[in-house]
Amino acid sequence: MRIAVTGSIATDHLMRFPGRFAEQLLADQLERVSLSFLVDELSIRRGGVAANITFGLGRLGLNPILVGAVGEDFADYRSWLDRHGVDTASVRVSEIAHTARFVCTTDNDLCQIASFYPGAMSEAASIELRPVAERFGGLDLVVVSPNDPQAMLRHTEECRERGYPFAADPSQQLATMDGDSIRSLVDGAAYLFCNEYEKALLASKTGLTDEEILATVGVRVTTLGKDGVVIESADGEAVKVPVVPARSTPDPTGVGDAFRAGFLAGISWELPLERSAQVGALLATMALETVGTQEYSLEQTEVVARLTEAYGAEAAAEVAAHLRSA
């Protein structure tokens, strides 16, 4: 399955605050908030939603196509992704801007305060998908993940015009886009990815009911944090999949991206939606247990053991068959 993933490519600066943000925020003073948190950890890692998703797909033996914009400082990052099975030939390199940067602080409750500098990502709207499709003889799925908003709209429109199936993953950009733009992003999507809060925000901004959204997209996938994930479609019953229990939770950054990678791998392997979500939940937990969004490893023996523990031997055996061929 030829999967192109459009979206952000960034460097992550991840910090840890040994306390609780909630104890520092005063409800009656929020309009004048001015805070500085003394952190005790700093990790600089590779990141960006599109890069994280393609990394996960590559770890599972697929060869995803990364589509986005970066700065000339991308050389080492490109080499890393190439070594992990990601096709980076469609990445645009800016002549004037640096690669985007994500700066995030996580507290003891795993709550996060973050900032994102787009940098070269602002040039992503100049990227056409047709040359990417021609290079591979077509595209089976285009993932439109958080990116420059104009790039997201352009990629979505081009998918509709050229008949490329696409997955809508607006997530972080829902806060900056208006209702009409969000409607355009999800209209006709084969898959819609959101977390629980984003699902409510999307409905609020677009004015669409659950029934109207499900009539617009093929499948809606909503992640629920520790409560797992629910998968819905207009013509079927909702399927709920629990999480794979985590052994530790050092950093939640990139968990949603890892889930998408696992889910899309399952779809590529032609697994049922429930099984695909189980693969996604496993990758999400692997990312949760690791500092950094692209630092987890997948040993087949451990993958099978943890899938068996969480979902049973039949689920593990079905996934293991694809891992062996990968």
C-alpha cells in the first residue's frame, strides 16, 4: 500500500517539570498569567507529526512517503528517516528558513504546555501531490496531518480533484482554523483522526452533529487516552479497543502519532478495523514508554507477547504473520 504522509517535520525540545501545572494556575488570574517553570530535564529529539507517523510505519516494515517542508538543517534527520524505511525524496528544502521546532514542557500529571515555530513548514503549501503520485504510479492513501493550514487545505483539495483517498488528521490545527476550513478538511475523508477533545472542538467549530460527520467521512477514529480508542462509521456499530498497559510513562509526546502509524499499518495489511486499532494501541504504548517520538524499538518477540497479554493469542498471531513478512 502506497501511503504518503503530509504534515509537519520538526525538532522537538522536550522538558520535564517536577510538579503540577494545575497547582500554579490561579483561576481568577488567568488573564494576567506570567509563569516560568524550572525544569529538571531537557531532551532534543526528532519530531513533527508527519515524520513521526512515517517513522512508525517504517518500523513496521512499510515504506511510507514523507511529504513536507524543511530547512537546510535537515540532512542528519533525513539520513535517520531513510535508514528506517521512509522515502524522503518528496521533502521540500527551504533556502531561507530552518526546520520547524516544537518546544514542550510536561508535568507530573502528563499535562503539557507547548509552543510550535513553523519555520520552513510555511512553504509546504507549494508542494504538489501529483509528482509524488507519478513517482510511485499512484497513491493508495494520503494522510493530511497538522501542517501549514493552507498546505492542509491544498493537499485535501488536490486529493478530491485527483481521486486520491485521504485521511484527515487536523488535530493541533483545529485551534487555528475556522469552521468552513475544517469542514473542507474532513469532507470526503476515508478516515478522520481526533482525540476526545478535538472531536468536541471539531463539532463545535463546524456545527456538525455526530451523524453529519459520520455521513461525511468513511471511518472516524477517536483516541481516548487511557480509555483506549473508539472507531465509528455510519453503517456499523462502534468498536472500542482498550490500551496496551504501559510499564512506565516518561513522556506522552508523539503517542497519537504512533497510534496512527500502527493503525495505518494494520489497514495496509488489510486487517479489520479492530485489529488495526490494536496495532496502533501497541505502538502508542511503546512511544509512551520512551522519551522522544522516534526512539522506540519493536522486537517481534516482545510485540507478540504484549499483544497476547492485551488482546489474546489470536490477535497476536494475526499481527505476527505480517511482522514476519515485513
